[in-house]
Amino acid sequence: MKLSNSDKETPAVIYGKNSLIIAITTTILALVGLAATKGYRLKSGKEVELTITGYDPRDLLSGHYLTFRVVYDVADVCSENSSKSDLSAHICLSPRFFSWSAPDTNCKLFITGKCNYGRFVAGIERFYVPEGKAKFLEKQLRDNPASIIIKVTPDGKGQIEDLRIKGRSWKTLDVTDEP
Amino acid sequence: MSAEQAAAILEYEKSRPQKSWILSGFLALGIVIVCVGIISLVAANWDQISGHTKLVADFLLLSCVGFATINWRAHTYAFDALLMLFMCLALASIGLISQVFHTGGELYEALLFWSLITAPPMLAARTQGPPLIWIITALGSCIYAMVENKFLYALVRHAEPTLFMTTTLVAAFASIAARILSGNSPQTRAFRSAAIIAMIIALGFIEVFGAESRIAGSEAGRIFVPYLPGHFMAILCVIGIANQKSYKKSQVLALTMALVAFILPFHFPALAIKASVAYASCSVLTATLIAAFCASIGAKRTFNLMLLLIAVRFVILYFQALGGLAMTGFGLVISGLVVIASAVLWHKYRKQIDALFTRWMLG
């Protein structure tokens, strides 16, 4: 038995055609904006090659990816606060040094990241690979010298462009290649 | 009534969308299967297709589904099915962008971003399905983010049940706010359903793990920190309930008391209360007050769900209180007979009981 008029069903919050168009377009534009931001970083950033070491878990959403540690060749990275996490930090890539604050004009190119329990993380520690090649590339990384090519923007944001193993792009490697 | 009037009434009823839970169920199942398939295709990461081509194809597909959604808005179930597909494609697109640009980050960050960008289309849903999935994902990823963030997690460490308490109150406040803004819309009903689901999970969690929570006396200054967000949401909920102009005073009182009864057991670990009877009493009281409120507004499904919860909790209480297989066995047989008898009596005298509750609730 319904005794209150207020529990009568009412239409959705957004009901008109124009409002619906705006709602759908907002979502699409947000995604296009995200892709455009990432693409702009790749186009406008300065190219840097960094040595890596690696292993392979699975990402539920985006498929196989390799995660690795980037070797910056800098002493005392995140060493002062190794018991803490999510601390903002920077590594100057030219010349190479670590800094808790944003580097000054002495640094020509720097990358921004966070220190998590003594480890510097800059969002460039993951590389997505096709389903059939993940295990092969993981083995290649363990047995051969590897590096990543990244693009770094003036504000310190890094974006991976390529993965190289023994100086060659991973795409040029054949699954039958032996280390 | 004349024949023409009868025909006009029949024509009108025929033109109104008919609620078909079977159709709705199969459409939802089909959409879920398609969504899982799309995400799996993205995860395969075919390197034969360039990243740019994949992105262009993805945005074209997204636009086509969006266009179809707009053009099918006159058909309730098809519209919601397409809307759900659109929201799913948005999630797949986030995964694809991460893959093409090798973006780092956690799953909860992707889910939170998805919740943000799909909030506008979710508000257009005509049935509860899309908003319910949306709010469960949004709240779940907030909890995930809290647990993964070392700084935030340190605030609730040893008081993890407060996360569930706060989440339930956030869902409850969302339903109250939605009701004030849009009446009993699909979004309001979905948020209310989410709050009920969250409440059941939260009460189950505190009953099972509450006695094991450790808030040391030496951390007295920090004891209240995990509760602050929940208390703040509770105050907002009470203000929202009190501002519902269509509710009688007794209904406002019932909901407020249910809120207090819900929050109480989450404070028992801090007060070193471990007795299962205390937790059970709060759960039963919360369910009873919500059942009484539901009876007054005619929300039969939720009313029956609350009765079921009360019955289940009593059964579990027998296990806890009596101990020993024989005594528990006797207790369960008696409880079962009581539940059956109650159900038969309820079915036979439901109208009188309905009327009695209603008279009491409406003062």
C-alpha cells in the first residue's frame, strides 16, 4: 500500500535530448582529451634513453605488460626518507642528480616522480606488450641489456616511446630470436 | 464506463512501457558478456595494428554507440542497454589509451577516472541497472584507493571496518541527495539499493571482524580519526532526511534511529565491546527500523529483505549463544519452526499487519 505521493517514480535526472547529447559528448571529449595529452607529450618531449631491469605480472584491464626498474645512475635516490611513501621528488637527467625540490636552471632536463619506500617511481615503469610475446620479452630482459626510450616534457612528465633490447627495438625481435 | 472509454484506456496502457524483468535481465546479461569480450580484445594488444589506428577505431565505435543511444532514447530497455554498452566502451577506451601510451598507474585510478567521466551519461539511465553498477564501481574504487594509498591507510589502520561504515553512509547520502534533486528517479532508487547492499556488507563485516579490531589505548588521540568522515556523512544524512518534506516525523525518527543503530557497532572495538549479542542487537534494530520505514512507504521488496535479514541474524545468534551441536540443533529446529509460522501468519494477516505498522509510522 503506498501512502506517500513522494515514492511515485520520476524520470531520470537527465531526460531531454540536448542534455543527453551533452552528457554523451562530455565522456567522449574527456577520453579524446586524455589521449591527446599523452600524444602531445610524445610529440613535444625531449628524447632520453634509460637503462632498465624487469619482470612480468598481468594487468586485468590492459593486458600483458612488463614492469621494470629504471636505472638512473644517480646516487642516494630517495635515501633520506626510505620509510615513507608518496613523497614528491625529481631526478635531473642532465646533469644527473636527485632533488626533493624542483631543480633550478642548472638542470637542463628533469623528470618528476614520487619516492615510495626508497624507490623513485615516475610512471614510466610499465610497458604493454602483445599477449603472445610477454614471456619471450621477459626472458630477453633478464638475459640481455635493455633500455627504454622516453620523451620528457619541460614540466618533468615522462612518456615511454619504445623498449630496446641489446640496442634494437623490441618490435624488430622475432619470437625465435635467441639471447 | 462506455466501450469507447474502455478502448481508450486499453490503448493508453498498451502504449506505456511495460516493465519486463525477463527482458531487462537478458539484456543486462548480454551487455555484460559483450563488455567482457571487448576488454579481452583490448587486453590481447595486437601489435599488427598501430596504436593510432586502434585509438581512431575505438573513438569511432564509441561515437557510433553514443549516437545510437541518443536515437534510441524512446525505447527504455534498448536505451539503457546501449547506455551500459557506451559506459563499458569508455572503460575499454581507458585501458586502450593506457596500453597505447604505456601509462603507469593503478587500477583504482582508472576506475575513479571512469566514474568521473561516465557520471553524466549515468544520470540519463531509465532503469536502476547502469546507476547501480556505476555507484558500486565508484565506491569500490574509493575503498581500493584508500587501502592502496599508504598515507590514507595509516589513518584507518586497525579500524578498517570504519571504511565500510563511511562507504555505506556515502551511498545513503547520495540517495538522499538524489531524492531531493530528482524525486524517486532511477538514480535515487539505484543509490538506495547500493546503500542497502553496502549496509548489509558493512554489518556483516563488523560482526565478523569487529572483535578483532585493535585500537590501542595508547593511540587515544588517533582513535577518533577513522570515524570522522563517517560521522560527518551521518550528520549530512540526518540533515537530508530532516529536509524531506514528504516524510512524517515518525518516519524521520525511524530513519535517524536506524542510522544511529547502524553506526553504533563500529564503535564497539574502540570501547572494547566484544559480545556478539551487542552486535546482533544493533543489526536487528537497524533492520527493524528500516523495515518499519519501508512498510510506511510501501517499499515491499526492501521490507521483505529486512525481515529476511532479521530472521537470518536470529538463526546465527542461536549458533553463537547456545554452543554444542545438540543444543544448536534444537535451537535451529525451533527457530525454523518459528520462522515458518511467522511467514504463514504474515501471509495470512499481512494486510492487518501492514495497516498496524502504517498507523504507527504515520503517527
